[in-house]
Amino acid sequence: MNNRRTFLKAAALSATSAVVSARGRAEQAVKPRPALTPNSIPVGTLPQHFDVEPGIHNLENGYWGIMPRAVAQIYAEQTMYVNRNNSIWARNVLPGGACLAAGGREAREAVAKMVGCATEEIAITRSGSDALQALITNYKDIHPGDAVIYCDLDYDAMIAAMDWLGDHRGAQVAKFAMPEPATTENILAAYDAVLKRTPNAKLLLVTQVSNRTGLVTPVKKIVAMARGRGVDTVVDIAHGVACLDFQIDDLGCDFAGWSVHKWTSAPLGTGAMYIRKSRLDAIDVAYDNHDIPATDITARVPAGTVNFAALLTIPTAVKFHFAVGGAAKEKHLRDLRNRWVDQVRGVRNVEICVPDDPKRYCAITSFRLKGMQTDEQAQRLQHVLFEKYRVHTVWRHGIAKGPVIRVTPGLYSTMADSDALAKALQLENSMFV
């Protein structure tokens, strides 16, 4: 009896699996994978390429980017491939170049193509934080008494790395607050002032797009300003790559790091490090890693087993980026951002935390309500927006002027998502006054 019951249960499960499998095949037939040729995906069709949780206006896409279906499917297949082949693949013994070494090279080549640099100037990391922390803490030319500089709008993990140089390398840590309201002129003046009052500075952290407010800084001018004073810059481009349409040379920097799992929409656990080839010697190898030649940028990445399937999926994510097109993506994200900002610009008690100058913002834009002065109040507003209006945002702290609510549309977002936030702010603008 028990054997028969077990058999019937197994048969039922098998039948269910067959139905699910058939349904999956049918869905795939209805939604074939796009060809992912350059500029082949109109931005108006982007929501059709993503599977997202319904019923919620998700305007918190700054954490990481949802993979489009075409990328997620490849990621699932690569996960099965790596699991099936195991160390046979990872130990580079398969014939025909089907191996980890080839997969890693293809990922680097794809990222290099996207940002317009040589493959040997790119290393794949576990995240943007990993890349930037390695660049900062392994920067060689820091000695006791030298100074390092950062501002309040830089990212927490990078600030911690700069503070680490003070605690462990004897550096003087100089901090300053970004002007608010910001303009191109007063941003540059703030960097000029801190460089002038810190003549012993050796390293400056510059964030292209602030994760806190969305402010876009004039990176190239800041880098040139610092270089003129003999100061190197590490540039955080985590929210710039694949959101803003630019190439790495447009920044003029020697060192940069970012998260490939943000605006490139690659799987979680993927980042990238850039070191200009002529400056490779300025960054030490990771943890005295001599298994890889010091002339190879990948020696700057800590050793360890990574998510191989995520690595293998990076080229497909880059293809999706080009299928939409960098300029089209940037305009689409700006349009989504402008949709809600334009509706609340004249609403009393709403303060937009970036200037109107299009050069100084893109997708991310934060706001405050009048009277919102504490972290607890910001958290309360985030909760109200979600519970009453199903609008998901996130509060951010660490800004000299006070906490904010960060709004970040995603590639799949619609104008209805932006409208929902605008309507909520029109109704809740007097929360703290």
C-alpha cells in the first residue's frame, strides 16, 4: 500500500511538472527571446521585457537593476551549466575553449566595449564596492601625514575605505559638504576650496552620481583640477555606467569602479574595476597576490570563488544595454524622472534636492518635505508612501542638510509609476508642518 501510495504521489507530481513545463514552453513561445541587436528595442516596449511584482510602483531601483527576461533566462541556463559541469569547466580542461578562463575574458571584453576602454584595463569584481574599496585601500602613494578627501554625498562603503586610510595608513582625512542647492559653479568651487586648504592631499574620492541625492558632478573638471595639484582621483561611477550615456575617457580619470548589477542589469554579485593601463603600478595587488602577474589588472581583485553563472551572463546584459542604446536609455530614465518632478515642482513643502540643470541629474532624484528633519521622519514618510499609495522609495541619510527620500525609476517603470508618486506628494506634502 505504501509503495502504491508513493507511486501515485510520484505520478501526480510528474503530471504536474509536465503541465508546468508545458506552460513554461508555451510562455516562451509567446515571448521569444529578442535578438538583442544594437538599437533594436524601443524604450516604449521596455516594460514588456521585464517580469516584476505587480501592484507596486517600485521607484527604488538604485539598489540593483532587475534583469530583463532575456538576461534572466540566460542566467538560469548558465547556472545549470556551471552546476552540471562543475570543476570540469572551472579547471579549464574542456576542449574548444569552453572554460572559466574564456568566460571571464568574454565578460571583461563586454564591459570594456561598453565603457570604451581596453580589455586589459578592466577587472570583474563582486560589486562596485569591492572594486572601489580595493582601489582606495591598495592605493600605494599614501604615507603618514598625507591627506585624503571625500564629501558627504559619497557612498558609505567608499567613505569607510577613505577613513580606513586614516586609521591604518596614517592619512589625514579631510571631509567637506557638497553645496545645497548645488550648481556647476559652486560644486567646482567646493572642490577647489578643499584642495586649496589641503595642500598635502594625495587622493580624492569623486562620485559621478550621488546615491543619496542623485546629483551628477562635473567629474572631468574635478579630475583635472585635482591632477593640477598632484592629487589622484578614484571615481565612483556606480550610478553612471549604463544610466548616463558616456565613455570612460569622457571622465579623464585613471581609476574607477562600479556595479554591473545596477544599470547594466547583470545578475547580482557583479562589478567592475577600471585602471588606466599607464597607472597600473599605482594600485597594489590584492593581499600580496602573486599567483597572477602584477602586470595583470586582475591581480588587484581578491582571490576567491565567485558566482560563475553571473560572470557568464554579463555579455548578454551588455548586449541588452546596446539593444536599447545608451542615449535612448538615458532619455527614457530622464523622462520618467521629469514626469514626477515636473508635477510637484510647484507643490508647497516639496524640496527637490538636485538643480534643474539637466547636466546635474538623471534617473535618481531625492526630495524632502518641509519639516522633515530626522531619520525617523524620513522613515515614516517612506512607510506612508508604501502603505497608502503602494509607492516604494527609500530614505537616505548622511547628507549634511538632512535626510531625504530617494526616487529611482527603473528601465521597466512607466509614467503611471511616476504619476502615482506625484499624486501621493500632492496629498501628503504637509505631513511635517
